[in-house]
Amino acid sequence: MAAAKFQALWNHPAGPKTIHFWAPTFKWVISIANVADFSKPPEMISYPHQMVVACTGIIWSRYSLVITPRNLNLFCVNIGMASTGIYQLSRKVREDYLSDGKEEQVEEQ
């Protein structure tokens, strides 16, 4: 039973014998690096970088479902990219535009 499932995965058009498998697999490094950056202070976050990560994730998530073969690995990695990019952008926007300066007042005292 397990051998048949492994054989089906191995021979899938987006399986490990193709670039359709390995490119999205290595793309996970971008999402993992973005998660590692969650501990960075918001002032170190780059708007252009996070916009590119978020937009890439959104655009390619849609594309990964309409291409043949349908590539769920690509879909998942791009959802991860979009999510981490949007989260980082929300942190930056909160810091730059929505913080009321309470943190600055506490530091001055």
C-alpha cells in the first residue's frame, strides 16, 4: 500500500523527479527567513521587500491552481509567503502610522 502511494508521488507530473517539485520546495526558505524576521524590530522591516514577498505569494498562489499539472506544493509555499509578507507589512504599518507615541513617552521619562 505504502509502496503504491510512494510510486504515485514519484511518478506525479509535479513529483520529485521534476523542477515543479524542487523549485517550490526551496522557495520555502524565503518564508522560513521571513518567520525568523518576526523577532526583528519593526523599524528594520523594508516596505519594498515585504511588498514583493506578499504580492509574489498572492499572484503565484492563484497561478499554481490554474496551471497543469496543478501544483499544491507551489500553492502552499506561496500562501506562506503571502501570509508572512502581509504580517510583516502590518507590523511595519502599525509601527509607522498607528502607534500613538506612548512607547516614546515612556522612554523619555
